Amino acid sequence: MTRTEFFEHTLPNGLKVIAEVNPGAKSVAVGYFVRTGSRDEIAGEEGVSHFLEHMVFKGTKKRSAWDVNREFDEMGAKYNAFTSEEMTVYYGAVLPEFLPRLLDLLSDMMRPALREEDFDSEKQVILEEIALYQDRPDAVLFEKAQRRYFGSHPLAKPVLGTTKSVSAMRVEQLRDYHHRRYVPGNMILAFSGNLMWDEALMLAEGMTAEWSQGEAPRNYPPFKPKPGFERQSFEKATQLYATFVAPGYSARREERYVAKVLAEILGDADNGRLFWRLVDSGLAESALVFHQEYDDLGTFYIYLQGNPANEKAMSEAVIEELRKLQAKGVSDGELARAKLKAATSLVFAGETTISRLFYVGMNYSYTKRYEPLDAVRRWLLHLETYHVEELLEEKPFDEMLEYHLVPVVEG
Amino acid sequence: MAVLITKTLDNGLRIAIESQPWNPGLSFTILVPVGAVNDPARLQGAANMLETWLWKGAGPRDARVFADALDALGIRRQSGASIEYTTFSASLLPEGFDAALELYADLLTRPHLPEDAFEPIRLLALQELAAVEDQPARKLMQRLRREAFVSPHGQPVEGEKQSILSMSPDVLRKEYQRRYGPRGAVIAIAGGIDPVRVLQIVEKHLGKWSGGSNKEVPVETSKPHKFHLRQKTEQVQIGLFYEDVPPGDYDFYAARLVAAILSGGMSSRLFTEVREKRGLVYSVGATPGSVRGFGYLTVYAATMPQRANETLQVMQQVIYDLKDGVSRAELDRAKVGLRAELVMAGESSRARSATLARDFYILGRARSLEDIEAEVMDVTLERINMYLKKHLYVNPWIGTLGPAEAD
């Protein structure tokens, strides 16, 4: 197995620095994991987290937007950023000799200039991004279902905001949000791959020394799933797109691994129960199940796509399979196969320094501890059917939201 | 350090093995030259349907027992037909390789192709085809390829409604017998493995494979032209198709570096001019592509209708301006980017096995990462600018999809 060693340290300003060091790796990855996303936005600033993520690439006091782009490319970096409901992550991977330069660039970017002229042009780019997803029925389905399922809970908000909220956005709102959320106590600097810990830590401390301390709390309002059935027509769909949303487990709960294995048993693309029932029979084009973990809760998502003429049959088949699962549980063989497959996936999730960075950084952001991939693998392999039964005893699929997006019927 | 060995078996199957001693996993890719390009015109979509059908039982196992046997080895798998070939990829722990390859050998050489699975496969194929309508970018780029190639390289992998409806179990079984075989096929394996042992296992399971083969299909293109697909969308999809350098050509890596200068990182020309300076798009990019003996460059952007004309104009101008050459700084960035990409691809057994298989198919030889790096580094500023003088990126096929045409 890959020999890795883990280090962590909290800097005087409160920034947590972590590293999974693998001296055998050929590259090194660095990321800032900011614990902030659409759920942390207040009324009137919907979409600000994602807008800010774009603006972070537009330069700092010492760097123009062009400097930022050029410097990444001069290092041959593989780099990007993403925003979710709960996290905003900036990352890059380079050959080891470029680590100090990459760290300097990413650290500087965390204190962006947020210039008015860049803001206006980037707004157009983001409106294009929103339009892009409006042409994709699967994306539209998930946005609608998420809104409906989470209701007044902050996880209902779409990450990109809306055309309306983004159009009305002012640069002061970005500055305010940045000031509120991008504080050292709410960020993690993570490293993975080939690096010297002492050196990286020293550099990180120097580059972030001027950041003033601060914490950014998050609201955890109570949540009660709102089960139900919705059916909407969408003019850009010729196929049926449907989802079932049911309660799952948070990123901080151990049961999330059991939930992942259960999702695999039910919805694996090659050998899941829904595959055999719906895809092997030609009823649907896809039938997949995901377990999505958030900070304080989780959800199962079942996704169906296929011929709209089969709408009713598909929906009934899924409900019947879920009932059967809750009533009769899973077999030993099924569990053994699913857990082995999930465990093997983790070996491949650990192949590249970037995928290890995501794994270590995300996990630490949620759980505040380091879980080596190998330990998770062993844990998965020790799962027993009673673990799954315990989870099914809570009858997660009794409280589902079922959401269908269907083509407009002509005439 | 990764070590690459290659071998061709008597039956024509080509093998590439790259050991990555540090890697706890193993991935392999089997590439069979069965794709849309050799689907008979009336049987378009046959390669795609065959790939699905192959999974419905093989050797001593029916479909479910077969899937369970793969799962019992923890195998993560992917497979699919494309323009020129069908690939079967798997990732697993090295100790399972022998058993895994036995299963894949059954799949390739002893599939049941059962009658009762045929109608469901047809239904699936029809749904896949219909779903393309809901993916504007994919629909446009597929059509663009179709417009540019006169030869069957433009045929849709998903087939056509009529051809899917006309298929029968017997016809498709004949296609399997005619086209699936070791000649022209490749298996590439990468990961923490003992190459000698791996080679023995491949010979054991696939050494006796015999079967059909496919004729090489020569590439023929149409005269560059414009077309528009009218569809109600938020964004206008824009696609350009340029003829480029074929794989294996002296200038191949010069052209790859040009593509990186156009669209590699965020300092690349297209990103800078179209998105950063003008805010016209969220996505814009150039992707080099190739089939055997022919290279092409596709360029894509999407933008709202009122800005489509300007976007198309800027894209074409940026590409046309390549004739004036590139700067040393641009070339340096493109080179270091490609080099880092190679190193990072070398970390992943999945990426390596896929690339080795494709290289072997397209070029007739598999190359180590060091070989590729040397070829990239050999492209000097003089050489790339000389190349740009003689190879002009002009006169593309232009396709748009959206509520109104851009011009």
C-alpha cells in the first residue's frame, strides 16, 4: 500500500493546516477548503458564494486577473474551484518543485481585490452558466426537487442563485460575504502528495500571517422532510426525468458508509436492484441511486430517465423495490459484493494526489478529523447485514418526495 | 519508475503492460475495433447494441451470475461503443486479475446473446437515441461530425431510429461473428503488477481467441460548410470543426501544443479573448480529436442568442490569428502544462490503461510517458511557428443550434 503520513497544525490566526504526505507521489496538490456555500447566504444574496468563487480568480492587490491565470499555467498546474451548498474549494496540483509558488498564489487569492469592473463582466459569465443548466432537464429536475424537498431549510437554495438574484447582485455584497465567511477559523488549508511538512507549514504561516482571526458560524435549523408527489412539464424535455428524495445520513455520521453501500445495492449502474428491474428490462434508460451527505443531514436520491410512455410503470417498479427492500432487507451475498465494490473504489480514489486532496480535505472539513482511506476500506469490509437492517428499520423510504419532470403534451 | 512492455500474440491481439510498482490497484482496457465506423449503413447503432447485449450472459454464466462474479472481485467497470471501437475497462485489486480476465474472455468470445434480452436492448437503444434531443451540446457536436465526414466516421454511435427498429437478433449475431475478434484488438494493463505474470494470464485467456475482423475504413470529408439546427434553447450552441494533423505525423505534437495554447488553461487564447475579456460565455474550448489517419480540432462555445454572432466572430478570429505564430511564453506554458498532465496521468492506472490501448490502436504502437514527453519537448518555437505558417486553421465546418442562426 501507499505509505502516507498525516500532519495537522493550527496557526495562530486560527487557520487549520493539514497534510497527507506521500513521499512516493510525483505531484503535490494544495487546496483551500472554505466552509461556506449557498446554505450560508442570507436573503438577497442568493448565489453570492458561487459568484465570489469566480471573482477570486479575478486578482488580488498584487495580481491582476491575467496574472492569476498566467501564473497557474506557468506552473503547468491542474487547477480549478467549485462551490456547493456547504463548501467552496480552490485547488491546484503541480510537480513538487512548484509547491511554494502555487501556495503563494492560492493564499493570495483568498484575499481577492473584488474590483467593480471585473464584477460586471463576470456577472455575464455567471448568467451564461445559469442558462446552460436551464437547457439541461436533469439539472432542472434536481433544482426543482431540492427546492421542494428542503422547503424553508437553507439547503433548498440553488448554488448558482437565480437569474434574478445574480442580476441584482452588487459588488458590496460580495465584499461583505467574503469578510463574514472567509475567516481563518472557517477555512482549512490541505496538502496531499509529495511535500515536506515542515517547509509547507512554515510557508503557509508566512503567507497567511496578516489574516485576522475569526469564526463563521452556520445555522442548523431543524428539518422535517416534506414527502409528496410533484409532476411538472418542461418544454425542453422529450424524455421523462424523475427523482425520489428520501432522508439519509449526514457527513458526520458513521452510518453514512452503510448508506453508501445500501445505495450501491439498490442503484449500482451495472448490478443494482433497480438496474435489473428497470434497465435490464428496457423500461428505463437509467436507474441510479446516490447517497448525498450534508453537514447536518443526508439524502438518498434515486434518479430515473427514460421513455415518458413508461412513466407510471417506472414509478411503480421503484416503489415496489423500495417496499421489498424495507420489508426483507438485503442478502449476505448482495452485501458482500456491494461492500467489496465500494472498498475497491476507494483504492482508485486514492490513486491521484488531487483525488486524495478532495477526500482528505472534505472529510476533515466535515468531521474535523483525519480518516485514512485504508481505514475506511477496512471499515467497509467489516459491515454486516445487521448494519443495513438497522438503517432500514428507520424506514427511510416511507417519507419520500417523488418528483417527475415530463415533456409538454402537444395540442 | 513505470516500465512498459508490449507484445503481439499469434492471433493478432496486441498487449501493452505498464507496471506501476507503487500502485495498489490495477486497471485494464480491452479495445475491440468495433464502432460506428464499421456499422453497415442500414445497421447504424449495431456496435452500440452489441456492446449492451454482450453483458447478457457469457460462458457458463447467465447475465446476473456474470455480474455477481465481477462484483465478487470488486471490479469497477466501464464499457461502451464509440466512433471506431468498443472498450471494456475494469479496475480491481491485482490478485483478482486472473479471475477477472477469464470473465472478460467469456464475454468477448462466448457471449450468449440471448433472444429474450434483445427487445429490452432495442428499447434501451431507442431511449438513448431520444435522450440526445435533450442534450443540445452533444446533439450539435454529433451533427457537426456527421456534416464534416462523408465516410462512415460521421455515423452516430447511437444509430438511427429506423436502423434500430430494423435490427433483429440474427442480424446482430451475424455482426458479432463478423466483427468481434483479436485482429486489431488491444489489451492494455497498468498498475501494481508483475508484467511477466500478467502476460501469462493474458495468453492463457485470450491466446486462443479467434474471430472476425474489420476492414480499415478510409476517411473522407465533405466540403466545409455551415448549418443550423433550430431548437428552443436558452443558449445558442456553436461548434467549429477544423482539419488538423493526423496522429503519428511529424507535426502532431506541434498541433497538440497549438490546441493547448488555444484552450489549455485559463491563460489560453480562447478563454482569455472570449470569456475573460468579453464575458461572452461560461464555456468555450478547443478539443483535439482523431481517428486513424486523420486529425481534427473541434471548438465549442455556448452563449445567449443576442451574443451568438459576436461569439462566433471572436472564436474564428482568435483561431485565424494563429497564422501569425505564438510567443515563447505561450509555448513554455503549453509545454509545462502538457508535461504536468503526463506526470499526473501516470499516477492513475485507469488513465494509463485507457491511453495505452488507444495509442496502440491509433498509432500501432504504445508509448511510455517518457517517449511522449520527449516528443513534446522537441517542439521548439521555430518549429511550431513554421508549422503554423504552413498549416492554416481556416475554413471550418460551422454548426449552430438554437432559436436563431448566428452568422
